[in-house]
Amino acid sequence: MSDNHNPLGFSPNEMMTIAASRALRNDDVCFVGIGAPSAACNVARLTHAPDITLIYESGTIGTAPDVLPLSIGDGELCETAVTTVAVPEMFRYWLQGGRISIGFLGAAQLDKFGNINTTVIGDYFHPKTRLPGGGGAPEIATSSKEIYITMAQTRRGMVEKIDFFTSFGHGEGGDHRKRLGIDTAGPTLLITDLAIWKPDPATKEFTVVSMHPGVTREQVQETCGWVVKFAEALDETPAPSELELTTLRDLQARTKAAHEGPWKAKAA
Amino acid sequence: MAKFLPLEQAVAENLNNGDSVAFEGFTHLIPTAAAHEAIRQGFGDLTLIRMTPDLIYDQMIGMGMAKKIVFSYIGNPGVGLLRRARDAIENGFPRSIEVEEHSHAGMANAYEAGAAGLPCAVFRGYRGAGLAAVNPNIKSVTCPFTGEVLAAVPSIRPDVTFIHAQKADRKGNVLVEGIIGIQKEAVLAAKRAVVTVEEVVDNFDDLHPNLTVLPRWTIAAISVVPGGSHPSYAHGYYARDNAAYLEWDEIAADRKKFQAWMQANVIEKSADDFAARVGHLRKAA
């Protein structure tokens, strides 16, 4: 990125987190995935969406952590939550019950229809790499009203064909969700470190609708494993404001200090 | 009726070779001390059940104690992969291991069905998910009232469940607080339940009436093990040892390093060593 696009000196990852945070509304009830989604959701809460309800799958509803949790079950999530429920209640009453407006997921592998793999690289029964698996994602993907996805672009991550359907996006595209009896919208937004993508209304293929400041079409294509489609009217994502950037950096500095804590030397 | 026993005896009396066993805890209150005692006693051919197998199942799998694992997320929470479990699944080392994989919703519903005495759980799940194609225990039923096709999985009914909790009263009733995960369901679903606790108090007379208390007659044995869930945490007692989770990633990456660590930190230690491990984490809680 050239300096005239970037007087504040933000990184592509910071742009990604801030663009993702802007997509959340004050009245959203958001089921938060760990990692990049968690940072975006908390920046939203600390800037334009102070009343947003953040839910982590450990059962913490309406949580407001001062630092980003390392796991989905950190103590601070419970201490700052409106209420903490048991895990079966979380999945039955709150997720399956249709009370989640946005499920916010990350991905190890993603295809152009928003299908996600976090289970295996290679064959399921003889995996090259056994990844942690789906956790809550298979049902978050189908029971939340909408799904937002955020990940940094790489050719290994954004692929033509994923190795395993951990959580279902738009399947083969078109009305595939409807044909399987899934009545929620599925992936409606993908925010990467380079661009904002939305599914084509008919084919459901993710299409670039906005590129971050200074990013070129070539950069977007080089870091993506499928042939990228760009919207005719392509926007430029507004650069992070000073408030957004300061909020994110303060949050990450607090998080780093808290996680290193008294054991910094031991962990290094 | 709950008996107060030293952990060594509680594990010996309740766990057997070949059992299906759940050491439950959803990031919080993980029963590490009980798992380490099971490792010291050298049980084998276990079916390990847990929504979120983390370090303790990585350790048990690495020691060759498991013939099968039932899970929904097999990772080091917030850090990455479980390297001993990967070695078993990918390379059959130190032995091959059967895998039964679910989603969190699937496991949570299955435990709840087990606690409710039902043969199976019914829920809206696995739609379009690849797990339904690789796990024969994921089936479907049609709602007789609406015609909606729903997922069905067999209930989970472990031979024995181990959990860690904050406190017991002198009669043996147990209080669990904070992120309570699936522990109540896992206890009620099991034939036998063993609980390690941070402390014993005279009575629970001052508790709020709606707290999660497991009555003493739902528990086989209670062992007092302060610090018994390290490196996870006990809400109100000590904080999570995040550095230990990061450190585990390096230990488990190497077969020899793993064996040496297990020898020094598990085999040659006892339940009494846990209290000292959380000393520096108590102020932070």
C-alpha cells in the first residue's frame, strides 16, 4: 500500500478486522468464532455498536471482555456476561432456537460458495493433516440467520475445492441450501485482508464488491485459488479512522499483556 | 452415595480397562488431576469421550491408553492442533485409534439425551455437513407432526464420568460455577461419576437456590484436589495458565520430549502436586 492511501500506517490485517467490525450492527446478536472474528466483534462493541450481544459457544451470553480471549471459554467471558448457560442450552435454545442474527466464522479452507473446511487436509480416513474439526460451526452455519466469514487471503486457504465440508455455505451455489431444507441465508459477507466480498444473488458465488485502499485486482487474484469475479461497480473500502485503529491496537496491546502475564519467559 | 476418597482410590475403584469414559470440562474446570491419576495407574483400551479433547486426551492418547475417541473439537484451545492425537490418527502411533466425530450440537444433545435416559437425541443439525457422510452414528428421523427431517444421534452414556468442581459440602453435594459446560449432563448420563473439588465447606446453606448443585446421590466418589484442573482454571480460585497451553504445543510435537515430560510431570508426581502449580495463578483469578 502506498503512503498516500495509508497515512495512519494500518496493516492489511488491521484493515480486515476493522472492515469486519463495521458490518456488525448495534442490535445484532452475534455468535463469535475465535481468532479474527473475535477481534472484529469486540472492535464493533468498543466503537459503533456498544449494545451488540456477543455470544461465545462456551455459554457466555452478552459478554464484554476487556481483552480478547485466548480460548472460547476464558474466565473473563463469564465474568462480564449478562448470563452464562450450559452448553446444551446454548446450542438448543439460543442457536437452534433461531435467536442468533449473525454467526461469525473463520476458516482454514474456504471455497467460492462460502463452504468451510476446518476438519482435515486430504482424505478424511487417511488425513494428511488432522485439523481440530468443526466444534460448533456445522450448526452455526445453518441456524444463524446470516453468516459472516473473515480470513486473510492465501492460495492454500481460498481454494477451488475444499477437502471436507465442515460447515455448509451455499454448497454448489444457487438454491442448494433451500434444496437441503436450510431456510437461513448462509454466508452473506466475506471480509479478507484485501477486499469485501458478497455472494452473487443468483449463483451465490462470492464476488468482490469493495477493495481496501491501495489494493489491486491482481493482488486479490494472486492470493485466491479460484478465478475471482469483480462487481461492475467496485467500491474502495474507507480506510480505518483514527478511532477504529486506536481501539483495535489498544485491545491487542491489552490482550498481549494479559496473555503473556507472569509466564512470558516460560512461553517464549 | 458420594464417598470421600483419596484420588488414587477413587480412580482405582471406578475406572476399568476397556471402559468408555468422559473427562469433561469445556475449557474451564478440566479434570487434569483425575486424568493424570488414570495415566499413572496405566489403564488401557479406553473409549475416550469429550466434546473438546485437549491436553489430557493428547496425553492419554500419546501414552497409548485409548482405542477410540469420541469428540467434536480436537484442538489445543486458542493455540492450534493436538500433536499426539494427530500422530495417532495420521500415523497410528503409538497405536491406531478409532475416531467418532460429531459437532458440538451433536455431542451436547447426545449427553443431554443420556442424562434424560433416552436412547437417542433429536435436533436440527448436520445439514449439508460432511460429518454425516463419514460417521454412521449420524442418522435422521422425520418429525411425525410436521414432516421436518431432523438429525438423530445415539445418546452418550459413559461407564464413568470425571469432572472437576469448585466445592463439595460435608455431605458430598457438589457445586459447579462459571462456565458449566456439559458437566451436569455428563455426570447424570454416566453409570458412575467421580468429582475432584477445590475444597470442602461445612454446608451449602447460603447458596442461591438456582445454582448448579449435583446432589450427593448422583456421585460415586469425591476427592479433594486443590489446583486439580491446572492448566485450565477454576472460576473464583485461579486463572487459566495460558503459557502452559502454548508450551504444550512444543512438548507434544516430539515423541521423546513428550515421554520425558510425562515421566517427570505425571508418572513421578501425585495429586498432591497440583496445589503448587496454581499458586502464581491465584491472585489473577
